[in-house]
Amino acid sequence: MLQHSHSYSGTTTYNQGHIHHYGGVTSKAPSRVPHNHKIKGVTTFNDGHEHKYITETSPGINLPNGRHYHCFRTRVELEDGHIHYISGYTSAN
């Protein structure tokens, strides 16, 4: 069975006077069938700390050219007394 993954990147919400950047590659998932991907990582180190995150994407959103992408939204883990949110879209595949 063919599998694929997507890239993603972005900036967290602005909380307690700073932001973090994040990015990576989703988990692999089967191609050409309804599916989601897992997203897991660690933000950049800023203001003396970093945050871990883990979530699952939405099901694929089809494009007219036969490709698809996914959206995601989650809260990063509590660190240094606060959280941030991340959200965005994966690359098309």
C-alpha cells in the first residue's frame, strides 16, 4: 500500500511576551483512502524554554488537481507557567 507524509511549519500564538516557531513532517498514512496524520514535535527554544506538542490532523481536504492537504490545531504542553496554540495547514500531496 502506498503511503505518504506532509510537511508543516508555523509560529505559535503570542503569549507572555513571546512566540515560538515549529515545523516538521507528519507521520506516514495510506494514500488514496480517507486518513489523518499524527503531528508531534518541540517548538524552538525561546524565552528560556520550549514546548512539546502532539496532535492529529483533520481528514484530507481534496484539491481540484487530485492532491490534498490537512489542517491542524492544538495547544502546546504547559511550560514556564503558560501555553501557546498552534494551527495551520500541511503541504499538499
